[in-house]
Amino acid sequence: MAVIPCPSCPTRILFPDLIAECPFPLRFNVHCEAASSESKVWLMSGCKLTKRKRAAFHGLKGGLLTAMCYPCADYEQFRVCCDWINYLFHLDNICDEMDDRTTVTTASEIIGALRDPHAFRPSSAVGRLTQSFWSRLSARASPGARRRFVETFELFFRAVAQQARDRESGNIPDLESYIAMRRDTSGCKPCWALIEYANDLDLPDWVMQHPCVRGLEEAANDLVTWSNDIFSYNVEQANGDTHNMIVVVQTQEQLDLQSAIDYVSALCLGCITRFQILRDALPSWGHVIDNQLATYVDGLGDWMIGNLVWSFETERYFGRAGGQVRAELAVLLLPRRK
């Protein structure tokens, strides 16, 4: 007789097929190989990584993610975007090890480099990396894109500081609070400013602040981050990390693990529907702005499908078994590390 495992003690978890449900075309930047190699050298020569972290960095495949998310950027723009993505993941790894005080210190160093790139003298490796990519990005980005990048990067650090406080106290926020915080800890908002940069867009503030545009950005952010919480859950739970939507839903809704994953999966599908409805509801602001905005919205779509595909290509979540996990949509639950 077959033994049915207790749902509260699962041995594997099942994933939704979000790629099949995502209707946006997968595009790829032709400059990926050359720029990715240069970007790896840039980051590894700019900061000291242990042997283990260097291996993880190679397995990240940040250049591949960049190629799928900024498919139309020219070589110069694509290289800057590559540097940003590699830098962002490096920063994310650093932030995971920070407390509230260290986060504030790092934020001051980075924001100082962004606010005054020529006069500021960074005292850390991450500050020097910031100054390097920002000097190149700001040379071609529109004033609006530059301002949105800096403002949203500041929001990132505020949210990361709150995440550090929650980690120290063991606090698990309610779902509404988590969603608001996750939209900033994801780092997606500065990535949206890079869509403007990578496509030479100059969109006015009153267009970017329109509720439909804001809603499209949130829908894209939510799909990227909530699906990331699904795919990264296994590794994170093994490390005892609770900053994950699955944990929040389990706690708030009193669900078992698979039911919580199914719950978040349904919310992810809702993001795609929400995005399509808002895109169809966009008003017209004339030929020039409409064309630029269409490019921007396509860029959000590139991120939505590109991040889903990359999640199974990177070694960050499933090691070298990403292809198998994508085919089977299931993974064995990892044991907790001591």
C-alpha cells in the first residue's frame, strides 16, 4: 500500500508553468556574449570575491538575464545594463549579510556616488563600482530616467533596512506590508529606469506618473518578484531566510507549503492579466509619446518573460538542474542547513 506523505512535511514542491502562461515574446540582445564577458571582469576586478562566491557569480548568468530584458540596447548601453545587473545581484548578496546599521552606511556610500558622481570619493569597492557604471549611464540617460533611477534606488535601501530589522527581530510582516516592501527590495524600479536608458527614451514625468503606467510597472514588478519568491523558496528555506512571500502567505493564511505556493502562483497569473488590461487602457498622448511609451511597455514585458526563462537557466535557484526542473515543474525540498 502506498504511503501518502503528510502535507505539513512535504518532500518536494510543485511549480506553476508561468512561462506557458506569459504571452510576451522572448527577445535576445545580440551583444550578450562579448559584453557579458567584459562585465564579469569588471565586477570581479572591482571587488574581492571568495572562490565560492566567484563560482556562484559565474553560475548566476547575469548577462543572459540582461540580454533577455534589454534586447534592443546597443553595445554601449547593453554593457552598462550588464554591469548594473551583475552589480545588483552582488549588492543583494551583500545586503543579505547586513544589519540595519551596515545597510545605512552602505546606502550613504552608494547614494553619495549617484548624487555627486564627479566630486564624491568612494571609500569602498561597492562605491567605486557604483561610480563606474553611473558615470557611463548618466552620460546618455535622459534627466527623467536619471532622477527616477536615483529616487527608486533610495527606496531600495530604505526597504532593505526594514528587511534587515525584520530579519534581526524574526518578524514576518502581513501580506499587504510585505508586497509594498518587496516592490522596493526587488530592485526592479531602478531596472525600469534602465529600460528608458537602453532604448533612448525621454518620457515626461506626467506620463510616467499616470495611474495606468504606474499600474503596469507594479504588475511587472509583482510578477518578477513573486515568481522569484516561488523559485527561490527552496534555497532560502534551507538557509532559514523568511523574507519570502511563501512564508508570509503560510503564516497569514495558515496554509501548508504547497497550498501557499499555489496561492502565490494564482497571484502571479493575476499580474499578467492586470498588465494586459492596463496596457489596453492606456490613453493616447500623441504619436511621439505613444511610440516611446509602447517601447517602454514592451520593455516591461521583456522583463516579465525574460526573468521567468532565466530563473531556470541560472544556477542560483536549482544549481545545474534548471532544465530538468523546468521540464518537470517540481523539485525535492532541501534540508535545513544547521
